Amino acid sequence: MHETAESLFDLKYSLAKNLLKRKISKKKIDDLLIFLQRYITFADQGYNVKFDKEIGALTGNQISMGIREMVLDKAEKKGVEKATISFILSLWETGNYTVSQIASLLKVSEEFVQNTIASK
């Protein structure tokens, strides 16, 4: 098992290292690194930490937060946005609330509420 985890780590590290050598936009590199971290994980958390540290060394610690934290942050934001959109539509469908009231309740802009309603 340890040998398999070590082989997977070596492959994952090699992919990340080659990716960072290419002239690709920072966003694409970040997205691909997130993919490597999120979908190619280790049962032993130590390897995930080791991977983050190695990527930090490769990038000169230019990544301000660990890749895992980036993944969680993005997932959380998407989850919050989906919940907000769902709630906006639910409130709107009741017919009891105006765009202004919904925006005020959810602490979002009226434009966001209007765009959400228009896109349903």
C-alpha cells in the first residue's frame, strides 16, 4: 500500500512540476492543480500535506493558501451561491417579495436578484 501511495505521489508531483513549466495562464494552472489535489487524493493525509509543501517549494510559495484550502474555499462559495440562488427563486415565486426586499434580506445587490430571476 505504501509503495502504491508513493508511486501515486511521484506521478502527481511529476504532473504538477511539468504543468508549472508550461506557459499556461495562472488560472488554468491553479485549476489543474486543484484537480490534481481534489480528484487524486491519498488515504494517508500526510501525502496530501507533502504534496502541498512540494508545490509550495516549486512555486516559490506564490500560492497564498494551500491547494486543499483553495478547493474548499471555491466549493464553499459555489455552495453558498447555489443556496442563495435557490432561496431567491423561492422567495420570488411566492409573490410576496419585491426584488428590493429579497436583495435586502439576502444582503445581495438588486442586480444579482434581477439576473437570477431572469435566468431561471
